[in-house]
Amino acid sequence: DVWTNATGRATMRLVGSAMVNGALGVGFGGNPTDVIRTNGAVVATRGRQADTQPRTFPRPVAPAGCTQHGEVRLRGGDTLSLPAGAHCFESLAADANSVLRGTGGKVEIYVSGAVDIGGCSVVGAGAVPTNLQINVTGDDDVRIRGTSTFVGAVYAPASDVTVDSATIYGAVVGDEISLVGGIVVHRDEALTGGNGTNSHEVKLISWRDL
């Protein structure tokens, strides 16, 4: 599914070819015809819907004892394996043909700056979306682009999030979300609703397990 809790005109934008194995949904009390704007071949197998309840999302806070990694950039051919637990980054960037993966259980990543995933494979342990989550604690931009494959969740309630020419198995929460280019979205019921309890104009995307 691709969901927004916004109800304002044209606050969900889909440009180019998008295949959504689920619904396009808008906030409680909203009109899907007004909120959703598409430009291109967009298919949603469960149609367009309005949410049945308000959804709210607080900013994440890194826990005490979080393993510190500083600013990280993965170049082509690099692999970063993270064991289960909490990991803190000042920023996170990943170039084409790099790999970021979780091992041994659930990995919680906290990023205080920008996230730029370009053509990278990001996979939770066992290829299970609930085993890897990227939490953005500030309001820097998040980009998942360039034929990236992402198996996990992004929780960035204060950030503008762009998904461009990527395949997603998991969930994404952001302040503004744009889907651009050839997008394939797979719904994951386990991630529906994200993490949160209070926000305004938050966009939610969720998919199914692999």
C-alpha cells in the first residue's frame, strides 16, 4: 500500500510508472480524488481509499548505548553488515552495487542527518522487512533511488522522502513522499501503521513480506 495521512489537495504525488501491490490511501476524512495526483502509468491493485482512523507519528529518539558509526558512505562493491541492535549514524549514503545488510535479528539504524541510497541493496536479516529499520531523527532529506532494492522500513516523520526507480519490500514514513520513475511497491502487513502516535501530513507506504 501507499498511504498518506494528509488530506490536502495533491499531497500524494506519483510520477512515471508505478506498480503498487495494494492500495493508494489518504488521511482520515480525506477525498482520494483530491489528495492523490498521478502522472503516468500507475496501477494500484486495491484501488484508492480513505483511512478509517487518524494516524500520528512522533520523531524517533536513539536509545542509550547505540553503537556509533559517524558519517558513512558505501562505495560500489562495499558491504556493511550490522549485527542485531541499535546503530547510530551522522549520515548514511550508499552508491550503486554496494550492500547494507542486517544479521542475526532486528537492526535499528538511527540517522541524525541525510540518507541517500542509490542503487544499493538494503536487506534485513533473512530478507524479512521487520528485521531492519532506518530511523531519521532530524528533518534531512531521504532518497532511495537508482534501481535500489530495499527490504526493511524507513521511519522519517520530519523528512521529505523520495523513492525513485526502486523496488521496496517494507514500509516508509515521511513528512512528504514522492514516488518517481519505475517503482514497484510490495505491501507488508506487519509494518502497517509504522511507529507513531502523533503527526501532521505524514505519508505512509507499506508492503507485504517477501
